[in-house]
Amino acid sequence: MDGVERRVGQSLQLRLSKWLAIAVLLSAVAAGIFSFQAAFHEANDIQDLQLKEVAALVTADNAGFMEEGSARYVPDFEREAKVVVQRLGGHNAQRLLDLPPTLPDGIQTLRLDDHEWRIVVRTLAPGVRVGVGQQTSDRNEIARNSAVATLIPFVVLAPVLVGVVFLLVRHMFKPLLRLAAELDARPDHDLSEIRVGDDAQLPAEIVPFLVANNRLLARVAQSVALQRRFVADAAHELRSPLTVLLLQAERLDLSEMSTQARERFTALRNGLMRTRALVEQLLTLAHVQEANGVEASQTPVAPAFRRVLEDLVPLAQARHIDIGVTGDADTWVPASEADLATILKNLVDNAIRYTPEGGRVDLSVRADSGNTSIVVEDTGPGIPADERDRVFDRFYRVLGTGQNGSGLGLSIVQTIANRIDARVTLDDAAWPDGRSGLRVTLTFHGNAGFSGPGVQRLAKTETVA
């Protein structure tokens, strides 16, 4: 869980979206504050202008009438909401405002009887002065309501802008996600250059990264090619002297020698044969790795079965192993003839070598959900579930089997399977007579099928000679 949280925290897309969202929200708050203050002051300015206009309507002739009307129509429960007209001078307890006669003309703010008033004072005639006022609390409430109304667009648009930011950032990162998915889906052996279509619309900042990756892939491919070439060359150079040594060993086998010398000679010859088998496997591995650009063709399975059985029947007979083909084998699969033969030979050879004497090895072809599978089952000791992934590693061998081998057979099979887009799985085999063993399934995805009736059948208990 910590790893997932760490990856989420390090996500450039999320960080960019988060900081852009924070910037949008901070900008909306700052703009809202500025808009509120501007609208508040503008509303107060408008109300000052209204007070001045009311004051302009008062003349020396109607001042008394307007003063009486102002006092008459101001209700007790909402005094602050009304505009009051009051003449300066002369004290009267019934007046709403007790304005000092010394007030200068103009607009001003006064505090009277614990209330703040906004007053416009005018001189109408000599000795006649009038003040028009309104409580600032009402004015401020009106200004606040007007200013709050200006915040509605910010409150509505800010979340919308945050959502738009997330969508835009996600859209901008989609080409990168597609590119990452394409690279992740690549086979292990594919070290070709990363090519981006014209419609990918990758950001310009990513292009140097792609160029650096392509250069790295080119260097890695060159290094791997040199390594494979070295292995192939070394194996090829070793094959000739090993062949000469084996020929000399065969000639020496005809000579008379003591029992102790014969035992040592037998061990030497077996070592040479194992070394030659290892060299052949190394050459095969180098060959299948170099064939990455070869497209798989449609190849019939039945002839491949027959050739592999013909090659390995002597080994099966020497170990008294019943080997044969079950079901219909007249099937075509998307693999070249050489690749199919190499896969089958390694799988069947492993099955024969690890199956105890008197055991059984079956080859079969199955079709399921549009896929075709080649299955090799044996009555050997099988492979523990926790080691089934590791047996595909080069030179890895399961301990305790008592058999000699190079540890390259399944690695070769896996290499070819990856190249031809097939899948190799290992399972436990369950035989009708109660015996267990190993089942190796090579599944081809589509483009394969049975050719129809008239196929050749081999009894699964028949040993092909």
C-alpha cells in the first residue's frame, strides 16, 4: 500500500493537476475579494449620489414640508432604512437628527446617538441650511448584498475550471499513457526503436527523452547482439574439437583397457557427450534469438510430430517409454517448420529424459475458444509449482532429478514462443491410471485450425518406430 501511495504522490499528472487547481482556486479567491471590494465601494458611491440627488430636490420653499414628510413617513421599526431630511439649527426633541448648525456643506459621515450617518449638507438660502442623511448600516447592507451577487460567477465557475484543468491535463497525458502501454506490451526480445505516429501529439519536452531512450535501446541491442554472436561463435568453435574428441573416443573404445581405465574412459566419453549437447543447445539458442525478424508461417503439426518421434524413438525405446500421439494431429499452427520442430524436440526430449523407465509420454493437439494448443504430457516427477517460472531461465535445472542436462531446453522453447506470440504453461498431468506427471501446453492465439476429416490417427499407446 505504501508503494501505491508513493507512486500516486510522485505522479506528474496528479501533481500538475493539483497545483493548477490550487492556482485556479487562489486566483478565484483573489479575484472574488477584489470584485467584492470594488462592488462594495461602487454601491456606496451610488448611494452617495442618490443622497446628493435627494438633497438637490430640497429648496428653501419646500424644506419645511419635506422635513415634516420625512419625519412622518419614517416607521419606528426601520428608521435606518429611510432617507431623513432635516434642517440645521433649532433644537427639537421630535427631530430624528440633531444636526449641529456648524456643519460644513458637502457629504460627510457623522456619529449621532450611537449610530453612524451619511449626511449631505446644503445651504439653500441665507440662514436656511438642510441635511439629508441615511444610516450607514443600511447602506452597508445594501452594498454587501450587491457585492455578494458579484461573487456568484466565481463560486460557480471555480469548480468548473478545476474540473476542466483535470480533464485537460488527463487529455495531454493520454499520448504518454498510450506510449507506455505499447512499450509495456512489447516482447522481451524487442529492442527496436520507439516509433511515434504523427497523430500521437507528444509534448515537445518528451521528444528528447524518447531520443535518449532510442539511443539506449540501440546500445543495448548492440550489446545483446555482440553477446549472442560471441556465444554462437564460441559454441561453433567448440563443436569441431569436440567432434574430433568424440571420434577419437570411439576409436579408443575399440582398444583393450583395464576395468579401471574403462570406467574412467566411460566417464570421459559421457562428459564429452554432455558438452557436445550443451554446445548444440547454445547454438540453437543463439539461432532462435537471432531469428527475431522472421515472420511465422502456417505449418502442419502432424509431419512435425512424426519427424520428432522418429528422431527420439530410439531414446524412448532405450528407456522402455511408451510414446505416441493422441487425437487429431492434422492441424496448422502459425509457426515456421524449424521453430515448431525445435520446440517439439526440446519438449519431447525433456519428457523422455525425466520420465522413469516404463513410463509414458503423449503428444496431442487441442482446440479451445479459437486457440490451438499442443500438449506434451509425461509420467515423470513433474516440476514443483514454486519452480515453474524459474525453469525457463537459462541453465536453471531442478535439483534432485538425477538427470544430466544443459538447462537450456525450456529457455529455448520460451524464446521461440515469445517470438511467435505463443504461450507456454506448465501444469500437473493427471493420468487415468492414477499416475501423475507434467503437462506442458503450447498455446497459439488464433490463426490455427484443424484441416477437416481424413486425418491420420496414432494410438496413444502405440510406440512409433
